Amino acid sequence: MANVVVVGAQWGDEGKGKIVDWLSERADVVARFQGGHNAGHTLVIDGTIYKLNALPSGVVRGGKLSVIGNGVVLDPWHLVKEIETIRGQGVEVTPETLMVAENTPLILPFHGELDRAREGQNAMAKIGTTGRGIGPCYEDKVGRRVIRVADLADDATLELRVDRALVHHNALRAGLGLPEIDRDALLASLREIAPEILKYAAPVWKVLNEKRRAGNRILFEGAQGALLDIDFGTYPFVASSNTIAGQAATGTGIGPGSIDFVLGIVKAYTTRVGEGPFPTELDDADGERLGTRGREFGTVTGRKRRCGWFDAVLVRQTCATSGMNGIALTKLDVLDGFETLKVCVGYELDGERLDHLPTAADQQARCTPVYEELPGWQESTEGARSWADLPANAIKYVRRVEELIDCPVALLSTSPERDDTILVTDPFAD
Ligand code: GDP
Ligand code: IMO
Ligand code: MG
């Protein structure tokens, strides 16, 4: 298999960064295809922690090409800062190792202001966003008024684009009580940052197609998770992009036939940050225990993540919408020491049993989980690197998860460290 897509199968933070970093040893190119710096991907390599938002997780391994595709929304100032930070950790980033698609939309300061103003305005309408302007930038992309990387190269075009955006945004801002945007200051800061971004700009679609034809292996790194997908997620409590595997093609400019394996990253329990329905959420000692053992605090905002039991109904659903060929089951070690583990195998709604999450928001909010109980294990799985190191009940849990979601485990992760990973099936294998 040449090209692998990695996507989150729940509400994000499943451990995509760790798995992408681990898999990137086998890849030549690592490409982001959606989302922005709302993502927080954590890598731990020999005790050193790397936190990435916009940069692909392959950047840390030397000798790989990192790509930011057109499906991403990019904050140019954040990117420059992130590159500086990672350089400070000894990672090399050059125009030879990083490419940004010329048709990538730019997140500007007024996107973040709009995001935060809306979130602060009305508690009823609050999504619990990261406040980084992701949603407003995607709105501008679809509204055909966004400024793209290529626009930075020509001053006349840049002015035209800025004016088009300001007509819309100044009207919006007036309604929200925000001051008018200072056109000259915005243009000046865009002109200043332009060379810092343009040096990475490239026709990514062309480069990736050439790489693919030359037999290079491409690893596509998703952000967020399938339940935050703009179409298939728990709308409106979602991100603003398609987060499912199909987006890897449109978000970089390769054909869907170039995708050989889709790997879903699945946490052995469930977490979510922000508002929205969460049928298996726990607000008891078990939930606290998952949060504490799993260190469930958001990488981007530091918010406490909501925790709950594994929901097999949701993951079976996301395995279908992304066409998963296998999953990486992460954070199995966090379940060590529970007497009994619960897994959601269906929902009850108005006296009926459901085998999927309904689409209507009111129904999603009222679904109650039907649980199956499985025996826990008292032994430690932390740092296990082979099946033989796993207790029998942990293996039973993994096997039951596979059955319930109808998708095999390709990888298992047992700690934040890169090498504490068990390979079952190599997604890149022919
Ligand atoms: P991502 O957004 O999907 O890349 O995930 P995050 O990095 O936001 O959150 C996952 C957290 O779990 C990070 O702190 C990882 O270091 C950590 N992690 C990843 N895999 C494992 C694992 O198998 N066990 C434990 N205990 N932690 C893990
Ligand atoms: P990674 O890639 C978890 C959530 C936010 C909020 C909703 C919309 O680290 O898994 P946004 O700022 O995108 O408009 O917020 O989506 N969210 C994430 N939750 N992990 C993420 O990324 C997320 N990115 C966005 O908390 O509920
Ligand atoms: Mg994260």
C-alpha cells in the first residue's frame, strides 16, 4: 500500500499525532488536509514533548516532506511562531522540508475576533470553539471572499481581496459592536508576513501527484475527529471542515483512487472538548479517573476534556463514513485497574433500540446508552510493546471492540511514547 489516510474516529484528541509520528518512519511525505491550528497533536519522543497545531506531525522526523494542503485554513502568524518554537526544539524546517499549498485560505486576525465575539455573545449558541478563527475563515472560503496564500504575491490582488473581505466583515462587526477593521494596518501586516509564507508556497496538488507516480508513500494526517465533521458530526457542535477520510483527496488535490488504506484513530474510551451531545459521558468517579489517568486536558485551550465509556455505536458509524480499513486503538493503558468496563452497544430513544446515532439534534441529546459490561484487568499495560505483554482481559476488550465496530485493530498504543506501540497490521504493507 502506498498512501495512508489517518483520521480521528471520535471527537478528536484520539492520539493522531503519536500514531502519525510513528507511521511517518514508513512514509516519504506527511500532508495535512483540513482543519487549522485548532488541532493540537502531541508527540513524545524519548521523553521530549512536541506540540503541533498547523504543522504536520512528520516534521519532527528528518528527511520527510511536510505538506499543508489547500483544505487547511492557515494563520500565517501562528505558522511562523510554530516553526520558531519547533526549531527551538532542534527540528529543521526549510522550504525543502515544508510546502504550503498556494490555494490555502488564510486566517486573519478578524476571523479570531469574530469567532470569540460570537462565542461570548450568546450562551445558548455557544459551540465551545477554540476561538482561533477557524469557522469564520471557512465561511469566507465558501463565501468566495477569503485571502489565499497565492494572493500574497501580488499587491494589487491583495488589496482587492482585502477590500472584498472588509465590505462583508465591517458590516458584520457593526452588528456585533466591534470596531471597523483598520485596512492599512491589515495590509501592512500582510505585506510584512508575505515573504515568510511565500517561501513555502507550492502547487501541492502537482508535487503530490508527481511524488505518487514516483512511488513515494504519502501519509495524510487528519485533524479533529469524524464526530466533529461538518456533515456527519454532531451538528452544530462540530468543526467547520470535513474531517472524514474523503477530505484527504479534496484537501490536497489527489484522486480518491490514490488512497490505499484508511486508518481510524480510536481512543479506548471517549472524550470530547466543547459543547454538544455525548451519550456515554460520565460525571462520576469513573469519569474523573479516566480524565486523571488519561491526562485529559486540551492541548490548544487547556480545557478539561469531558470523559466517558467507549461508544462502539459511534465508532462503528465513523468507520463506515470514513471507510476505515483498520484502527489504531490508543490509551488502552488508561483503562488499567478498573474492576469492570462498560461499552455502549446501542441506544434507547423513546422506548426504541437504535443501532446508530440519529441526525436530529434533539434526538441525539436524548439517546441513552445501552451498555455491555466487560471484566477489567489489574495488571499494567503501560508501555506494552507486544500482544504477549497484554493481560488476557485487555486482549478480550480489544477483540470485543473490533467485533462491535466491525473493523480490525492494526495498531495498539500503550503510552504517549513513540515506541510504546504494538503493530498488528502495517497500513503501508503491500
Ligand atoms: P491528537 O489531537 O489526536 O493528536 O491527540 P492529542 O495529542 O490532543 O491527545 C492525545 C494525548 O494522549 C496526548 O497527550 C498523547 O501524548 C497521549 N497519548 C497518545 N497515545 C497514548 C497512549 O496510548 N497512552 C497514553 N496514556 N497516552 C497517550
Ligand atoms: P485535534 O486535531 C478536539 C472542537 C472544539 C469545539 C469544536 C469547534 O487535536 O483532535 P473550532 O475551534 O474548530 O471552531 O471548534 O471542535 N475541536 C476539537 N476538539 N480536538 C481537536 O483537534 C479539535 N479541534 C476543534 O473544542 O467543540
Ligand atoms: Mg488534540
